[in-house]
Amino acid sequence: MTTWLAAIALFGLAGALGGTMAPARWRVIVVSAGTGAAAISALVVSIDVLHTGRVVSIATSRLLPFTGVQLHLDPMGALFVAITAAVAVAVSVYIVGYSNHHPMTRSSACAFPIFVTSMLLIPAAWSVTTFLFGWELMAVASLVLVLTDHRRSPDVRSAAIWYAVLTQIGAASIAFALVLLAAKTGGQGFSVMAQHSAAVSPWLRGTVFMLALTGFASKAGVVPLHVWLPKAHAEAPSAVSALMSAAMVNLGIYGIVRVGDTLLGGGPAWWWIAVIVLGVASAIYGSIHAATSTDLKRLLAYSTADNIGLVMIAVGTSGLLTATGHPAYAALALFAGMFHLVNHAVFKGTLFLSAGSVQYATGTRDLDQLGGLFLRMPIASTIFAFGTVAITALPPLCGFVSEWLLLQSLLHGLSSSVTVSVVLMPLCVAALALTGGLTAAAFVKAFGVGFLGIARSLAAADAHEPPRMMNVGAGLLASLCVLFGVVPVVMVGLLNSAVREVQSGAGSTVGSRGEALAIANTRGVFDPTFIALALVTSMLVVLGARQFVSRRHAVRRAPVWGCGRELQTPRMTYTATSFAEPLQRVFDDVLQPSQDLDVSHRGESRYFVESVRFGTRGGDAFERLLYQPVFALVRAVANKARLLQNGSVHRYLAYGLGALVVVLVFAR
């Protein structure tokens, strides 16, 4: 397995070099082959580690000067590698078809394999230097990919700036945390840091955790550090958006768990309360914006903040229950969080790749301009439908299973006698219920308005199926949505292996009884396979009854999403804006949208109205109230700082003299 771990880097490097040097017609094939080979190698080694529990390690002093490279893949890291690898395999297939519409430049052909390979190796990094090197490599490569279309739209450049700034702030926070802990434990290797972290003072441990939480939460897109996420994910190419949303943000969760549980060995309750609060805020805020967004990729980006918030709730609940003496319930919460992370990767990858297919076929991602796509591109629409059912946590697909387990962990947490748990758990249950309803509204809007009904533009009316390889890539992830929902027992052993690693050998309370899931010390079992069979049987009965009735009675047929009208025009149907308008009114204080009313009059008289246009533009309250004032302050200080450099040699000599005097005063 050590050879397979080394092969990840070699295949990734080969893909990057080959993509850079290959001619344009072969470039995407070379990149796809190199990236896919690296991902398959990573999938093989990670599943072996999860299945057997054996750790794979590599250490060499020949790559990075002075410190060398240390790789150590344990079951917890292997879970994140497997998630990234599965998404990367599907995306590697998808880009072969996507390149027909979006040809790869040499820079993106080089950056794409590097981006994927760095994500595959970060969970195996086992020293501060190795980890930070991989983290920075991932950040730079992803920034290059976000900038792919910078010549076509100024919004791309703006999104890239936001992403670069917040990424570097987060990286600085992570670096400071790890270097501070390494200095106090006497070594930069993760094993040394974990072994000696218990001797570090509590206030320093808390400082390290909060710095790490800030840095990793920014990468995960957690509110209020999320503002880069709807910008970068919306403007990046769809294949890159899928990787960022389904794989890269997961590494933020990995970092929180790795530092909090592995390096620091757990901590007091207030650490995990902070994680829960951030998770609740992210879940609710992300779901509100997703429910009111009309841009398909922006909607998906905000739903990433929503689902990562649910995972944060699970991780925080696990840490809190461990700190308060309930390890069994803590393991259940962590199992649910990791399972939801897996499911989020497959259904969000499905949805982003399908959104790319929609943009490929129509040239737009504005839901108000779509409609009727199911008749024109049925395969891509069906794949999107699978992702929609999964993300809305409806049986029998995967989102239902993980959210049910998360609900069970929160309800079991209520049995704790600790006051903070008794107070927080009902709030988390309420947040889970609210986000579930808002997510359902968001994706009923996305699928109903975008894929059903009547086309509302010429672009939607002329839509067609995307290239076959795009559907194959998205379909691979959609099939995993079905597998993990109908037969979730295939993931129980792998997830329990990762949970045992985090919980220091304490296994999860989730097990299997045949094809059903069972939670220890509870009555009954949860059988998603039976639910799926019951749903399929019910659908077949309904279809049979429909056929029986239609043969004996006249049946009036009407278009789907057409309100039963016989005469229907695009102007008579719901748009995404009108569908979300009631929710926008309810959450007006959170969204604070800007409204635009444009009234055009006839030339003969200003009293006769020719047309009225009303529009709303949703912004981000945190961007407007938190970040823009900070940027304005920085800009004002920078403008004042220009006075220090006016081109005068005499002034510069005076600066040097002043600095010398200060040094001499403090050095004596």
C-alpha cells in the first residue's frame, strides 16, 4: 500500500506535466487520465486502510529541504481521501465532455491535477511543514482554476480576489496555530505534538484550537467566513465547482477534527459549543439564501454552507458529549456527521456537474430563464432529480439516512444531565428541522422552475443533451446517492473504522442487522432497503391503477408544473423569483434585498404606462455589514500610507535615521 500512496503523487505530477506539454486536442485526455489514475490509486489505498485498520506511512528527507516529507494515512484521514477520490474520478470523466464547450488552457491543465493530488495527500500529511505545503499548493492551484474565465467576466476576477484573501487569512491562522503548538510540544511531527499536547497549558490549548477553528472554518465555508463561497463556486467552471464544494470544503472539517481530537486530544465543552454555534448559524443562513437564490450555481453554493453547517453541528455535538462523559452518544454523532459528509460529497457533486450540463446546454444558470428542460434533456434532468431527492433528505436516497442518524444523535444527547447539552440539543433539532424545510423549498424551486413547465427563453427552448461523458461523470455520483441510501450498510464498517480512530478505540453505536441499521441500546432497526422496496412497490401500484383507469375513462392530460391549465404561456408560470418571494418576505431582515422598480411610459403621455419591471437583488448581510466596512478602513489607511512614500530622498534618509535610533535605544 505504500507504493499506492506514492503513486498518487506520481500520477498527479504526470497529469500536470502532460497537460502542460500536450497539444490542445489531447490536453484534456492526458489531464483526465493522470487525475483519474491518481484518484483511483488513492481510492484503493484509502479503502484498504479503512477496511483493515492498517496505517500507511512514508517519510523522506529528499523532497522538502531541512524538514522532509512525512505521510501517515490512518483510518480517519483515509475516509477523507476516499471521499475526494470518488468525486475526482467522476469529475475526471466529466471534463472529457465538458472540454467541448470549455477548452482547457495550459495553466488550467497544469493546475487541475495539482489541485486534486494536493487534496488527496493533505489528509495523509503528518508534519506541520508537509501539511502547510500541501494546503498552500491546494490553495494556489484552486485559485488558478477559479480564474479560468477571468477574461470573460469581471465577476470572476472579483470572486478570485475574495477567495484569495480569505484563503490566505485562513492559512495564516492555521499556520500560526500549528507552529505555536509545535513550539510548545518540541516537534513538528503530528505524533510528537499529540503525545505532548496534554502538558500544554489550558489557555494555550484553547488559543491553538480557536485559531485552527477560524482557519479551517474559512475553508469549509462556515458563516461568517463563507462570503468567498457563493462567489467562487458560482464563477468557477462547473467541474472545479464540484471539486471545491464536494471535496475541498470537507478538508476544513478534517482540520477541525484532526487538531481538536488528534493533536489536542479533545478539549473542554466550550470548544465544542463554539463549533455547534457556528454550525447552527451556517446551516440556517445558508438554507435561507439557497431558498431565495435564482442563480442555480449560487443556490448550490449556499446549500454547501447549509450542509457543512449540519456536519459542524454533528462534530460539535460529538465533542460536547465526549467532554461531558457520554462517549457512546458522541460516537453516534460523529458517525452521523461523517456519513453526512460522504453523502454531501456525492449529491453535491451530482448537482454541480448537472448544473454544468444545464449551463452547457442553455448558456445560462438563471432559473428565471429556464424551464421545460426535462423534455429536452431527460438524462441530465433525471440525474439532477436524483441529486435533488438526496439533498432534500427524502427516502430512499442517501441524504435521508445521514440526517435521520444526526437527528437520533441529537435526541439521545437530550438524555445528558449536563445543562448545556439539555439547552443546546433542542436548538440543534430546531435548526435541523428549519433547514430541512428551507432546503426542500429551495430544490422544489430549482427542479420545478428549471426543469418542468414551459421554457421561458429561447435558450431553454433550444436546449439539448450535453455530451455523453458529462452525463456519465454526473451519473457515477448519482448512482452512489442511490447505493448509500438504499444499502447504507456498505458504509457502516468504513465509517466505524474512522470513528474508532477519532474516539481512541471506542467504536460507534451504529451497526448492521442484515441490510438494516441498528443503534445500540435502542429498540427496533432502521431499514432503508425495506423503505426503498415499499416506495417502488407503491409507485408500481399507482402506475398500474393509472393505466387501468385510463383504459376505461377519458383522462385529460396537462403539462407538468402547468397548474392544470389548457392554455399556458411562459408569462403565466412561476419563476424562481416569484416562487421564493413569500420566503423572502419572511426572512427580509436576514436577506435585506435591494429592490428595483422601472416604469416606462408611452411617448404620447406620461400618464400611460407601457411596461413595468420589478426586480430584487439578494446580497449577503455579512459581506455588507462586516467585510465592506473593514475593506473601506483598510483602503483608507492604505491611502494615508501613501504619504510615507512621496519620492523624497531626504524623507527616506530620515526614516532610516529614525529606525537606527530606535534600534540603538532598545538594543543597549
